[in-house]
Amino acid sequence: MRSIERFIDEALSGSGLATRGAFALEAGEGLEGFSSGVLIGHLGGTFWPIFRAWHAAHPGIADPLDAWSKAIIGDVAHDVQKRAVFPSDKPHLPFQRWAARAEGLKHGPLGVLMHPQAGPWHAYRGAILFEQPLEAGPPQKDRLAAHPCDMCAAKPCLAACPVNAVSPDRFDVEACRAHLASPEGAPCMTGGCLARNACPAGGGFRYSAEQQAFHQAAFSAG
Ligand code: B12
Ligand code: SF4
Ligand code: SF4
């Protein structure tokens, strides 16, 4: 691991977030003057109890997970005097492309990148950008690691959605949202996406029902 990633990880300790690898920026990604970045996110629900306590102390705040991520990662970026960017920034920045570059991950039918250990149970909360290219570090342990979907013959995610929103190459956002808004969508709203939960990959990293209900509420609200 590069020294800057180690420094960022130390600064993030106690937040439940961690670095998720470094990536080179490419031309056309709209971030003139920057060459590289370090991704920040989580595997499983490591941040959930910490975020929940913060949320309880900040009731009524809009988009609380984005606000918490900006507070935590913004402080670290301030410490290293660099710019922080976030998945919620508009126009949207290509976080999944950066993650594919940083961690060698590929998409599965659920539309999320599949992690070799955590399966679909992980996400990105921000990135810190650098003007200079980051020096080459040692090879990432998980880089270009096996893609869980390639080893999943049964593909239960494709059969578990009651409205067939999940298919090998497309996620039907409209069908999913319509189901979530109907009374029949209650199980997906309270316990999480049935298709994501049918996935055998990353079982030990599965989010709690409470965390899944929080994400589903945010997703269905648009
Ligand atoms: C807009 C958005 C949505 C929209 C529309 C998604 C869409 N399919 O277009 C809605 C609200 C529907 C949505 C839903 C969800 N999202 Co969303 N979303 C985003 C957001 C904010 C912007 C995406 C974007 O347009 N980026 C800009 C383009 C230029 O960037 P990009 O890296 O090139 O990303 C595109 C490609 O990777 C492309 N892609 C490339 N190959 C493939 C292959 C397949 C099969 C698919 C489906 C897509 C795909 O998909 C992206 C465009 O949508 C990103 C955060 C971000 N800034 O990227 C999160 C993000 C992609 N979402 C995420 C998640 C977790 C979800 C949900 C599971 C939410 C939940 N309930 O927890 C659902 C599931 C949706 C699904 N099954 O696809 C995570 C994915 C993490 C991961 N492990 O990969 C992200 C990265 C946010 C985060 N904080 O980590 N999302
Ligand atoms: S069920 Fe199988 S194909 Fe579907 S996302 Fe999980 S590992 Fe991939
Ligand atoms: S949340 Fe429910 S409706 Fe949407 S894709 Fe998952 S299983 Fe299907």
C-alpha cells in the first residue's frame, strides 16, 4: 500500500470507512488539473453503527448518508490539503469506472460491481484527488481477482425478483421502482432487494435488514 493510502486509512480509523485503492484519471473525466485519486468506501456494513449514531445526533438532515460521508471524507481531504469528490456530486462522476480501475472489479446482473470477498455488499463514499500521478504501489491483493458471477452457475439473482427487473445485461429501474411503490413491494422495502439477497457471494458481508431498509427507502425516493 502506498504511504498516502496508509495515511488516509489512519485518518479514517473509527469511521468504518477505508481506502479502496488508487486510480489514474483519464482525459474527459471532467477533472482538469488532477491526475489520480484514492477511492474510499466500505465492505459490508462496517460504517453503519457509526453513521447511525451520527444520524441520531443530526436529526432531520437531508440526504444524511451523503452529508456524513462529506463530513468524514471532507475532513481527511482538508488534512492532506486535497480535493474530495463524492458519488452524489452532479454531474455524476464515474465512480464505478474508477473502482473497476482501482480494484479490478466487474459488474454483475445487479448493476453493482462484484467484490471477490464482499460480493454485492459494498459501496463507495468518496475519493480524494491528487494533481500528481501516484507512484506505483505493490500489486493490489484483489486486483483483477476472480469475478464472483463467473463462478456462479445457478445465478439465483436472475430468478428472485418478482417483477423480473434483473437480467444479465440490464437492470429495469422503472419496473423495480413501480414494484417498490406498490403494497407487494413491502418485503423489498423492509428487508432489502430479494435479488441481491439471493446472491450467494459475500454472505458474511450482507448488510443488516435495518441498513438495507435505509438504502431501499433512499433508492425508491429517487
Ligand atoms: C444514478 C445512480 C443510480 C440510479 C440509476 C442507476 C443506473 N443504472 O443508471 C438509481 C437510483 C436507479 C441507482 C440505483 C442503485 N444504485 Co446507484 N448510483 C447512481 C450514481 C449516483 C451515478 C451513476 C452514474 O450515472 N455515474 C456516471 C457514469 C459516467 O459513471 P460510471 O462509473 O461509468 O457508471 C456507469 C457504468 O459503470 C455503468 N455500467 C457499466 N457496466 C455496467 C454493467 C451493468 C450490468 C450495469 C447495470 C451498469 C453498467 O453503470 C453506471 C451508470 O449507471 C452512482 C454513483 C456514481 N457517481 O457513479 C451510484 C452507484 C452506481 N449506485 C450504487 C448502488 C449500490 C445502487 C443500488 C444497489 C442502491 C441501493 N438500494 O443500495 C441501486 C441498484 C441499481 C441497479 N441494480 O443498477 C453504487 C454501486 C456500488 C457498487 N458496488 O458498484 C454506486 C457506485 C454508489 C455508491 N455510493 O457506491 N443508482
Ligand atoms: S447471484 Fe451469481 S450471477 Fe447473480 S450477482 Fe450473485 S454471483 Fe453474480
Ligand atoms: S428491490 Fe425488489 S423489485 Fe427491485 S430489483 Fe430487487 S427484488 Fe426486484
